[in-house]
Amino acid sequence: MLEDGGLLYLSVPCGRERVEFNAHRIFSLETVTRLASGCFLKMVSISVIGKEGTIIQVEDSEEIVHFLDNSEDYHLLVFVFRKVSR
């Protein structure tokens, strides 16, 4: 349970939505944000962790959509969500 105003940190692999190796789910950015909004969570920030361990702070969700669409692989995204009042 998360109280109003509380922060949720969530990391998931994101890219073209699919299941890899019959077990690992890759989520689209749209799916993550849709599920979060259904739980009254507002996105505060997104960071991308690349394969080399580089961390990219993303200011604009359109920027990350473009980045993911032009990538052949998936990336680990770290979301920060804030719980809002219902």
C-alpha cells in the first residue's frame, strides 16, 4: 500500500512488447504508464540503464518512446511514480 504523495520506484525491461525465451516479459512504455495511471500513480521521472551500465535521465516521455522505437533491443527503465488522490 502506498499513501497519497508516496513514491514508487519501479524498474522493468521496456522496448517492443513481447515475451523473450518463454519467460521474460518486455513491456512497452505505453503499457507501464497505462497500468500506473489505473492505480492513481503519476509519473515523476524515467531513467534508462543501457547495456554498458550508462544511465540516461529522460525528461520527456516522447523522447523515450522515440529512443525505444529506434532500438533493436530492450532497455531497463527505472520509473518514479507519485501516488495521487483518487
